[in-house]
Amino acid sequence: MKRALESVAIVALLSVSLSSATRASDHGIVGQTFPIVEPDLLATIEAKLQRLQANGDIDRMNAAFARRAEARVRRPKPVAGITPATEARTWAYDPTITIERDVQDQKGNYIARRGQTVNPLDFTAVTQALVFVDGDNKAEMAWATAQYSDLKAKIILVSGSPLEEMTARQRRFYFDQEGRLTGKLGIRHTPAVAVQDGRVMKLSEIKLKGNS
């Protein structure tokens, strides 16, 4: 940086000198000048870290981060906008996608070409139902666990603590992180069930007794 500034200064000086020589005029001092100061950013950061380490702030920050991370794992952020179903609703979700650009393997062979449509259900089968419930809703949890075994379905929570439920019920539960599945499938209410029906996923939102 210092050498670059020196080079710029030399070029500027030569330009001024040549210009002055050509016009043969003295413009005097245009304004006050100041030296260019470039603080050592890394040294500043290192000094701050040393102070934080010395007074124990780094250890406290690490401990707080670990507590927050554990809390997020135990009870993830609920999926926003999901409410109990007050009426039954059914629809179909077509997972077909259009390839945006050519896809080739390492040898250059085409796996798929741009513009081609691909339906994942042509290549794989969804053998278990996907059951979406509010983990904090006792009625929904009781309904889902009574209707579906581990082999028959994956029970996916949109709120609540999957770890606590696994401990209490001795079975596996999942969580729809950031609402990725419910958002893609168009689910707005729980409980909701998704099952494969040929080349589409058939979805149902189910009204339980007491929901109105």
C-alpha cells in the first residue's frame, strides 16, 4: 500500500511539474495536506482478542453459544404460519422439475439436458407416509402416534421438541427445519399427510375433533 501510494504521488508530482513547466505559472498552496495513515487492522483485532481472553469474555461467549445451539437442537424454531386444520382439504403435488442446464458426468456423458423434465417419483418410491403435526398439540400427537407406526410413516413436527418426544415415546420423530417441506408441499394446517400416488404426492389436511 505504501509503495503504491508513493508511485501515485510520483506520477502526480511529475504531472504537476510538467503542467507547471508548460504553463509557467505558480498556483501556490491549494490547501492543507495530511499524511496517509493506514492502521494495522490485524494488530487491532489481535489486541482486542487478547483483552477478551484475559478477562474471560471469550469463554463466556463460547458457553453462551453452546447453550443457544443446544436449545435450538432440542426445540427448533416453529414453522411460521401453520395452524390446526378446521376443515378437510386434499390436493396433489407434482414434483416434476425442468432442467435449467445440461448435466454431465465426469466423462462428459449427458445425464440430463437443458429443458428436459424429470419426475423423481419415476426413479424412487416414497414407501412411508409423511405425517406433519404440531408437536405441542397433544391431540395431534396422540392421533399421529396411534394411527402410524415407525414403519408406516415418518412423523414430522412443525413445532415442539422432537428429542423430548423421542425420549418420552421411544420412537423416531423428525422436524421440518425452516418449513422447507411444508412450504414446498403447500401445507398450511396440521395434521397433514402426504403419500405417493403414482407420479404425484397426494396430500390431505385432516380436521380433528375439537378443531373449529
